[in-house]
Amino acid sequence: MHVVMFADQHLESLGGAQVSMRLQKRFLERAGHVVTVVAPRLPRPGAHDPAYLDLPSIAITPDREYALTWPGVRTDRFLDAEMGARLPVDVVHVQADFWGAFIGHRYAARHALPVVHTMHNRVDVGIEATAPFPGLVLRALNAWARRALPRAASGRTAQNPTSSARSRTDGWAFLHQLARLSRAVTAPSGHFARRLERHGVASRVDVIWNGIDDDVLDAALAAGPAVRAEGRPRFIWLGRMSPEKRLLPFLEAVVASGIDAEVEVVGGGAELGKATRLIKRAAPRATVTFAGRLSYPETLARLAAADVVVQTSIGFETQGMTVFEAASLGTPAVVSDPDIAAELGSGTWTVADASTAALAEALARAASDITAGTPVVPNPSIAERFRQSSRTGAMVAVYERAVAAGR
């Protein structure tokens, strides 16, 4: 098949969805399929791939990491012209929530193509964490969707709107506007899929985890269990440094817990300055280092070498990919989100509530168990269930179902 993926951000930019899409692309190509990825042009220099179709874009962050392409007639014409040499297309896979989703659904409607839409983000939680007037932003976003998205053609939609979904202006109503144009909707976790169904976004949501690179996993398994340094426990936190990820509460909990540990923070973002100042001012017993942004192989190597990975976001992550990657490599986790902890199963130190005190207690408990040589152990089946090859096979089955539904 020829699969055309649509993303809000270029695949060479920073982000979990981008990492996942790069893996999906590579394993689809490995299985003999053709992939085109449509996304805003990266505002900074970056690696290029012939499969990338870059749209004219405007940088939207000071570091030129992220960009916007305005959905409209001009973009439609540019895209159709660029896609001319890449035809035919079998299925459109939208993995975007904003302009990329609008552009992708418009393209599919113009060419009567089936759409599979993967919901990567909790739009409501993300906007509430980053926007000063989230209610107003959500109303504007729903209005934008009504103007930019095509109407559902007869027989194209598998997700029928309800009166309540049509009348709402919250994040779920926005996601429903995307789902109504799709033959199939997928989500990267069971807890997010069920939440989408409960809120009327779609009547059926297929669960397909984002996966880990088979080659990296095989190399790690061939090397045997990671050799972890003796002495102080090694904690790692990684992700985008923005409010919904809760880096600052994590660092406050490190200080409050009094753990004698090595703490590594991986990633970048707007809260880096605040984070470094907090550690300098508080002078915790733990040694805290900021490693910056690392490549995917480097990140996985750090996860394998750590004693525990810490994930502190609550209600935002639709999967919590980092802790699944860590579990595949044999590294347990401190997890703040109860839904993610439940989906992981074993191998977690859970956090009782969203308070700094509860997080500090969980960190202290993890440090004590690790020092005593009795850490919790991840579910060994995750390594096989999380392989990208298995995830790609599951997604191809969804593509085939979506294509067959239109015949």
C-alpha cells in the first residue's frame, strides 16, 4: 500500500509522536509499503528523507523547533501539485490534532480516500496547561475546525456524531470533529481509547501501542541485562520541559525526599531555566544533571542504564511511551498517572496523588528498594508486545479494514 501520513510537526523535530511516526514509517517500508509524510517544513536545518513532503511553514517557537502550516486553498493546491508524482494513494493516516489534521482530512476528502486517524494527544489537558484562557481557546479551536474541515461525505464516515458531541465546545468535541471523517480511529493505549469512547469521540477505537525499535531491543536483549553502577540509585526523567509534563514538581519532590541518588534530566523546553535555578537554589542531597536533548539510541541507552525512570505527568499522556520503552529494557518506573501505571502492570512504584509529598514518598520508596537490591520488576511480556514490527502489523490490519470498507 501507499500510506500518506499527516503530522502537525516535522518528523525530525522533538517529540514522542514524531519518534513514533519515524519508527512506523521505517517498519512500514521494511514490510514493503510506500510511505509519504506530509508536515510543515522544519524551520531549522535537519535531516531529509525522500519520503518527506514538506509544506511551506512559519516557525512558531523561538528555538525554531516547531512550525505551522495554515490549512486552506493555497496549501491544498501546493499539496496536490507535490503529490502528483507520488500517486496513487491507498490510505491516509492522520496523526495530527491541529493544522496537520485539517490538511490531511481535506486532502482525503478531495480525493475520496479512506482515513485512519490516530489520536495522540489529550487536547483539553494540553491547552489547559499551556493557555491562559483554555475555555476560550477550545471554543476558537472548535470554530476553526468547523470552518477548515470538510463535511463528511455520504458513506465515508464510520463515526456518527451525537447531538451532545455536536453541541459541545470542549476538547472531546474537537476530537470528535476529526473522528467523524475517519473510517477508523486508533489510540496508543487502552485507557485513552476507552476515554475517547466514553466522551463520544468515536464509537470504536482500536488500541495500537506506539512501539520500540526491534533492532534496538534485539541488541539490548542480546547484550543481556543492563549493567548498572553500584552505589547511589540512578533516576532518569525525560521529556519536553513544559508545564503538563510536571518537571518542576518532580524536582521539588527530589529536594523534599532527601534521596541520595544520581538524577539525570533529559530533554529541553521552556522550563529549563526555571529547573536549573530551582536546583541551584535548593541544593538537594541528590546530584541533578541536565543532559539536554539526546538522540533516540542515546535516550534508550540511558533508560537501560538507569535504575528507575520517573514519569510525572498526570492525565496528559495518551500512552506514556517512555515507561513502556524502559520496561522493555528491564527498567522499572515511578509513575504519577494511575491509568498508565495500571496499563503497565508490574514494575512500577505508584504515586498516591498529585502532591509533591506523595511524589517525594514514592521516590524515597524506590531509592530504598533499589539500594536494598529489591526493586520492582517490569512485566517481561511487554518487550515482545511493544515491538514496532508487531505494532506495524496491527496498524496494517486497520488500514486494510478501512480500505475494504469503501469498496
